[in-house]
Amino acid sequence: MIFWLLAGALTAGVVAILLTPLMRRSDPAVARAAYDQTVYRDQLRELQEDRRRGLLKDSEVEAARREIERRLLLSDAESSPQETAAQQAPGAGSAGRWLAVALVVLLLPFAGMGIYLYYGSPGLPGLSFAERQDGSGREAEMLVAQLEQRLAGNPEDAEGWLVLARVYERSGRYEGAAEAYRRIIALGRGGAEVQASLGEVLVAAADGQVTRDARLAFAAAIEADPANPRARFYAGLAMAQDDRLDDALSVWRSLVADAPPDAPWRAVVEQQIANAMQSLGQPAPGGDSATAPPRGPSAADIEAMEALTPEERADFVRSMVEGLAARLEEQPDNPDGWLRLARSYAVLGDGEAAGKALARAEPLIEALPAEAPERAGLQQRLEALRAAIP
């Protein structure tokens, strides 16, 4: 209903605009004479102004004034009969005008209606907001399919491949995104950002592991831009996954030293540094190395990542959680580490994995001596997490 009201209002507005000049009653000859008279009167005023300023002699002024007055009288004489005839025959020329008015009033709306009925979809039912939201995914899939079809016919379009790679990456289709980034690189457009993006989606596809292909991509990114922060971070992560924590610390510390104070990823890298130092038994700021758990994300880490893009957050969280899980498999006698892993899985919404981590922590806590000072705190954390995990 709202559509038809708007369409009617727009049609009425267009008709009114078109009718305005048609409804004016004017005679071209009379209008021309009136224009000439206005010009002659202006010339008389200018002539007097030139005389006052001394630009013309009196004789020249009088001669010019007589000529202008003669033309003014002649124009007035010619316009008077035409005005009289127009007043006496108001219907003259009206037939054509009214025919034009009828065409505008009738033809324009009906023609517009016919075009809409032929090309539009008047029978399409309206959709509620929820229904439109449900169809947004299908619409996105259609747009992706159209982009894929266009790129199939024009595979040299590097910008199109970049758009497709970003869409694939946001939708979690990491293999497709990697292939699109490779296409861009093959077209000679593989700068540092594209190489770093390729490496990042390869890490995401490998569940946080920096694979050989990802390492090659990050190496190419660093070669193109030694200051690229994403490539440097993942280079350090690869070293950490190879148990080269000292080398990883060197890379990450250099990255933090070069980062601006307001860099959104700075807190994440600093946390990785603290985790690596704790794993090496080195004292970390604000912590005790003797009781430090293996590296991994805490709830504060997850909150720090809120400033990152969704893709960067997913990659960072996945890499840290998987790193913590791998470390605990190597050093399973750490109840505090299993509780941290359970909390990380709970923050990520993976209740099943969180429950399994709690199951690994519980017997370790029960095995502690009753007089152990840390047992009560670990038991309280265990119960709190168990109550919070669905």
C-alpha cells in the first residue's frame, strides 16, 4: 500500500511540473513587444547616465534619445492591437494547449502503470523484516555466484579476485580464499598484504597451525615489506610452534617495539610474549614463574581482541587455544592449565571441548594433598566453570 501511495504522489508531482508551463496563457508576439519596450527604457536610462558623466555631447544625446523614443512608440503601437485581440479571443490557441494537458494528465500515469505491470512484479508479496533477514544469506550466495561467473569469463581481474577472497574469508571458506589470493599473486599483484592474507587463511584452514605454505607466504610478505605486522606475528608463532620460544620472543618484542601505542593488536602480542616467558620459566610482569601455566588465551586476551577484525580475532584465538592444548598434551600434569583451557573453550562457545578439559583437570586436583594451599582455589574454579558451561 505504501508503494502505491508513493508512486501516486510522485506521478502527481511530475504531472504538476509538466502542466505549469502549459497552463500559462501568453502570446509570443505580445511577450516580444514587452521585452523590446523594457530594453528601450533601459537604453534611455543609460543614455541619461552617459550624459551626466560627460561621455556624450548634448546633441548626440538628443539624437539618440529621439531614435530610442521612436522605436519605443513603434513597439507600443504594434503590441496594443495584439493585446486587444488576445483579450477578445481568449480561446485562440486553447485547443492545442488543452490537448497537451490531456495527454500529460492521462497518458503519463497510464503509460507508467503499463510499463510497471509489464516489467515489474506487482504480484510479489511483501516481506517482513525477519523474512528479509532470512533471505540475506541466499542473496549473498547469489552475489558470490555472479562474481564467480564474472571472474570465470575475466580471470585477469585482480580486483575481482580480491573481493572474492575477502568474501570467502569472512564466510569461513578458507580454501577458496587461499585459491583467490593465489590467483592475485599469479597476476603479479602479490604485495605484502596479499601474501600476509594468504598465509593467514592457510593458518585458519589448518586450525591455527602455521603450515609450510603459510610460512612461505609470510616470508614473501616480510621480503616485500619487512615491517608488515601480521607476517611478523605469524613468523613468531611458527617459531613458537617449533619450540623455538627464544626466537619467537625476539620477533614479538621487536614487533611491539615498532608498534604504535594504540595498535589494536598490541595487547595480543604482549600476552603472547608473557605466555612464552612463562613457558620458559622466566618471570613475567605481575606473575610468578613458579606457578605460571602454559601459554594460552585468557578471558582478558579474548576481550583485547575485540578491537581486531573478526577474521583476525578468529585466527588469534584459534592459534592460542590450540597452542595451549598442544602444550598441555605434552605436559598434562597441570590442573591450572586445564582449567585455563576449559575457560578459553567456554569463551569461544565450545562447551563440549570445555567439558573435556574440566574432566582432565578434576583428577589432578583430587590428587593434590588436602593441605596443599592451591587445592581450594583450583576446586573453586573447577566448580565455577562447571556451573557456567552448558
